[in-house]
Amino acid sequence: MLVSRIMRTPVTIVCPGTSVRAAAALMAELDLGALPVCDNGRLVGILTDRDIVTRWVPKAIASRHIEPIMTPEAVTCYADQEIIEAAHLMSACQIRRLVVLDSADNIVGIVTVEDIANDASEELAGQTLGEIVEQR
């Protein structure tokens, strides 16, 4: 089964200059755990709920923009990849979600461990999650 069959669409993106408050409000409104960050149409990072909680809240960073707290170089996969390949990538990078690109490197979706569990294979999702949380 291909990633394109289970990925979430449409994708809401933000730019590096988006305020943390606006990004957090958008995440809450849309019930999202992550937002791809794009600059002039190019993926430059990903902002996760964990980024906000661990990098912004405790340190009360004076910056109002997400750029200092986003995770640079978001990990991606392609819509035409097999789900098992995406799961292995999540395991290797110890992450729970991937930004999905098309062949022209445009963002077309997001795939999560939850998507794998709900729409592909609970067993594969369980194995992937086990490797994600494993201390290395």
C-alpha cells in the first residue's frame, strides 16, 4: 500500500515568520500536532506541538516567531513510497510523522504513526512506535 492512500490532506503550512501564538492557535483549531514550515514554497522545517512545549514555553523565548523553535530540515517521504518504507524512516529517525511530497517536491500530505495504525497495519504501527520511543 502506498503512502498516498493513507496520508492526511490538505496540508496547512506556515512560514518562519508566523507567530508562535498564531501557529499554536491554528494547531488547536485544526487539531494538528505539526505544521510544515515553508519559505517561498520550499520546505524549511516543521513546527510540532513538542517544539512549542519544550523549546518555547519553558524558556519564554522573546521571539514571537516560530523560526527559532521549529525543527529544521523536516523528514519527508514521497506519496508513491510504500507505507512500510515510511514506517522504517519514522523508526530510524525516531519521529511520529512525515511530510509527504510529490515527485516535484511539493507538499501533498502528512502521514503519522496513527494513520498507519488506523488505515494500514496496527502491527506495523506498533513496531514503529516501539522503535520511536526506544532509547538510543
